[in-house]
Amino acid sequence: MKNKLIEIIKEAGEIFKEGYYSKKDVTFKAKKDLVTKYDVAVENFLKVRFEKEFYDFNVIAEESDNTDKIFSNSIIVDPIDGTTNFVNKLPHTAISVGVYKDKKPYIGIVFNPILDQLYTAVVGEGAYCNGEKIQVSDESDFQKALLSTGFPYSSGTCEDDLNDVVEKIKHILPRCQDIRRLGSAALDLCYVASGIYEAYYEMNLKAWDVSAGLIILQEAGGKVSNIDGNDYVLFENKYILASNGYVHKELIENLNF
Ligand code: IPD
Ligand code: CA
Ligand code: CA
């Protein structure tokens, strides 16, 4: 299944690339939440091909109406993760595809067609970037940890969420090496998996933002949890916390001060 998925995702990458380099009409799903015709085009391409090829799975995808979709044997798709970057031609943006069997992680694929970086993982078989095995970093000193985070779209409309983001950064920034906000949750998780970041956290993400990245991270030796330190549950938890494992305890402590 993995190789067929990669073949289809790489084809979708051509539509992604064409859109990235062309002029885009942008519409707004919400105050800060953009969408382009390429989000829809990439998603439709993937959906048609996946439904034909993998008929045992349903496809849950960001730009689709998923109301009648039951999460079980599912392929969870974000056609363009990092749409704001895509629109602004910042090459940190990717197609994200996470495959679940009976709600359990099975395959994760994140493809950045602009930088030609393909992250893949099958549960039990390790994680790879362009065929090379990747692993989390072994840094265990939180003060030396490079963190990544994201700002929720709700920061434009919900004062509680905005205050939460700011208070957490105020607390954690002096206690770590530094914090990045590059704008693609899927790639952020892959960057922890590759040992670039030691940890990552964000609130209000959707299943398609993280469905693939969390599989890749776990296969690279990393840890994922909710803000209480319990297992992260797709579609349910407000916060996702991800790390190399070594700084996870302090990450939890520093977000629950
Ligand atoms: C977004 C990106 C971003 C994160 C947002 C997500 P989108 O996905 O992953 O990094 O901060 O919360 O919604 O909207 O570009 O697919
Ligand atoms: Ca996304
Ligand atoms: Ca998206």
C-alpha cells in the first residue's frame, strides 16, 4: 500500500507545484483560514485515486464534507498543509496523508513537493526522509531544546485562545533554546522526527494536520501526547505535544505551569 500511496501523492505533487508557482485566487473559510482552488484540486485528485485503489478505506479530507464518514479504516488527507505559506510562496508546505486501520496508526506520508522532501513511515518499520532513515535527537536538556509551535486560526476571534498562546510562550521561551513557527503542523512533526527540533506543541489542530506526522514521529523514536501526558487522541484533544521523548516530561510541565 505504501508504494502505491507514494506514487499517487507524487502525482498530486505536480498539481501542488503548478499551483505554488502560479497566481492564486484566495478565499477565506474563516478570518485567518485561507483556501485556494489548488487545495480543492489536490484533494479531489487524491480522493478519486485513493477511493479507486484502496476501497477498504474511507477518505476523510480537509476540504470535503466528512459528516457521514466514520473514523475506522480511514485515509486522512490534508491536501495542502501550510496553505498560508503556499499562498505566500514560502516553501514550508506539504501534502499530508495518514492511514489508519481500525483507528490504529498504519502508514504516514508527508510530501513537500517544493523542496522534494518525502517523509514516510509504516508502523513497526521506522521512519524515512527520501529513503534515508531518520531519528529524533538525543538532546535531553530542555534549556538546549529547539521548539516549534503554531498559532491557531482562533487567535483572531477567541481571546481565551490568544491569551493561552501568549502566556505559554512567555513561560516556555526563557526555559528553552528558542521557538520556531514555520506554519505546517505536518512538517513540524517530521522535523521533530528528523532531530531538527527537540519538541513541538500546538492547540486546536485537526486530525488531517497531524494524522501522518505523528506516525512518522513515533516511528523515528519520538513521543506524542496530549497536554496531560496521556495518549493523544485524534479528533478529540485540544493540545498536541510531540518530542524526542527525552524532553517530554519538561515539555508537559512547562505547558502546565
Ligand atoms: C495549518 C498549519 C499550521 C497550523 C494551523 C493549521 P492548513 O494547516 O498546519 O501550521 O498552525 O493551525 O491549521 O490550514 O494550512 O492546512
Ligand atoms: Ca493543515
Ligand atoms: Ca490544509
